[in-house]
Amino acid sequence: MKFGKSICVLNVGGTRYAFTRDVIRDFPLRRVSRLHACASEKEVLELCDDYDRERNEFFFDRHAQAFVFIMLYVRSGKLRFVPGVCELSFYTEMLYWGLESAHLDSCCQKRLDERMTEIGLDDLPEEDGDLHRDLSSSADESQMSPGATTDVVVAVAPSRRARWMEMLRKTFEEPNSSVAAQLVASVSVIFVIVSMVMLCVSTLPDWDTAKRNTVEEHRIVEAVCMGWFTAECSMRFLVARDKWEFLRRPLNVIDMVAITPYYVTMVLARAGLPGAGLGVAGVALRVLRMMRVFWLMKLARHFLGLQTLGLTLRRCYREMVMLLVFVAVAMAIYSALAQLLEHGLDLGNVRNPDYASIPAASWWVIISMTTVGYGDVYPVTVGGRMLGGVCVVSGIVLLALPITFIYHSFVQCYAELKLRSVRDARSSPPLQ
């Protein structure tokens, strides 16, 4: 700012905030940070409603309570809706100050998407060059009485490098964010499928002979797949916001565990120690190599159905635990009764060896309750068969009880992820 005092005052709806000029320059809100570059009062008045040169005070006739929540976002990095304020009105304030829907917490993003869907604004773009695009008039705007001057500690505005890092992060983590992200996701899916096909084919009896005849081709294909997975995992680690959180995610752990055996085998081969002949170490390497099958879980990053399944399981863990408790209690009761009726009472010299113990009878109980019925174990006494009928009917009832809760959660998660996918597809991070 080429004029005014070293202390700048923002007056938003009657509430005053005092900052130094350096803080204004690096302010995370674009409308505020642009004040620093103004060289005349005319340029200032293009960004605010009024300006008091004597007190170096900038007046904004905006929703004071909404700006309080925006300032909380500046402090803590979390942006939520103001209670009792229309979502679209608050979104209007966000666009005015230079924020986008992506800055909202996920729960508030869902509320905004649902509200925009209700009034037919599904294809509404985010704010681009103009900082003063309003969705509608804020009917519930109110003037707040002037309050005390408040000093706020804020974060530095993201640099060009930070914006490029965010763009790369979205490219590798959010397949619907851009064309480049969709291309990376498609290539990743192709390599996952190729790797899975090779893993499955390698278990065929004729694979060893075919591998010896075309050893170079197999090595090249495996090396290319591993090179892609290594580069992708490394890039996602480098652009991750929180490196420790990245290492704790289950899918990332699977990636690293599945990639490691390949390089260990390469090192052992160069050292003249074949991995298959190292006893326990060789078995461990083969087990880790087989974990490549879990790479199919990587498809969850690219397919909405798998994402919905994962989110549903995470949100319905109480219902899942309740279901497991139901099954465990019923299994304990029916297996004890089955062992008693089929083996313990010794009625008519009939002792069914398949029910010699309660753990052995538990296998029959679980396949009966789930109505699988392999037929490898079955009761032969009259009492055992009657118990089997009760076991099957009660299994149907017990398994059906929590299903309604899980189904509704699945539908809700699918709608939420679909709305989020549409929002990410219509907005991409700015590069300037």
C-alpha cells in the first residue's frame, strides 16, 4: 500500500479489525490482500465501500457475523457455516472475500451442494477473475454495533510454488479435478490391471516354462509396472500436505509393502542370493509379493462405488460391530447345543464325529446362519435337525436387523460422494 499509515483498520459491518501493512499484504483473503497494491483512493474504493484516509480505515458493508467465521478460517484453517444464516448468503460472502466452496469443511460442502441442487444451481461455477460475484442478495444481512479493535494473527498467502504443489496433489489424489488427473488415474488403472493379470497368470502350472522362454519380456513388463507404482507413490508422498498422515493411510501402507519385495528381490539377485531359497525370508518375500492383490484397492481412488463402500463401512462400524456380536452370541449358543445333541448325549449310540467339539460345531453354525450350506457337515439326529432349522431361521432374522441402517448409510454416502465429485469436476485450482 503506497499511502496511509502503518496500521490498517478493516471495518466490516461495524466490527473493526486492526492489522499491520505487512499482514494486509500477505492476507489469505484476496480482496483484502489486493488493498496493499492500491496506489490511489480510487483503486481502494474499487475494493471496499468507503475509505477514511485520516484513520486509514477501510469500510466494507458486508455481513459482520459471516466475516467473524471467515476470520476463524484465517486463524484455524477450518471454515464452517454461520448458524442460522442461509447457506447461499454465506457462500455469497465467501465469494466476495475471495474464497471458494473447496475451503469449506466436508459437512458444510455437502449442505451447500444440497442447497444448490434444490434451487437448480448445480452448474454454478466458482468465482473467477471478478471478486464481486453474488449469487443473490443476503436477505439476512444485519449491521452489527461497532466493537473493539481486534488484532488477528493470520497465515501467509500461498505462493506460486504452493499453488503448483496443490495442483499436483489434486492431480494424483482427486481424479475428477482436471483432465491431467483423469489421465493419471487412467494410466494407474491400466498398470494395476496389468499387474493383477500377471500375478494371476504366474500361478498357472505352465507359467514357469513360459517365463523361461520369454524371460526378458516378463522382466520388462514387471519393471515398467513397478517403476510406475514407485514414481506414483513417491510423487504423492512429495506433494502430500501431511507426510506423517500420508504414511499412516492404509492404502499407502499397502502400496509400500507391495512395492518393497520387488526391490528386495532385485538386491538379493544381484548379490547372488535367490529369494526363493532363503527359508523363512523367502516365504516372507513371497507373502509380501502376493499382497500385490491388494492393489485392487487402489481403484477406490478412481471409482465412486468403491469409495462409497469404504465410507459406508467407516461410518457404520457400530452397526457392523452389532452384527458381529449378534452372530457371535448365536454361534456360541447353537454350537454348544449342536455339540450336545449330535455328540455329547450319545443317544442310540449315534455320535456324529463332525460335532466332536464346540469349535468344530461352530463351522456348521456359521454356514447355516448365513444360509450357505456346503453340505460337508450336517446333523443326523432328530434334535440336531430341529436345531438346524431354528439356526437357519434365526440367522436370517439376525442378519437382516442391521441391514436397514447400513443400506440408508450407503445411499447417503453415495449421494454425498457424487455431489463432491461433481463439485470437484467443475472447479480446478487457479495457476496464477
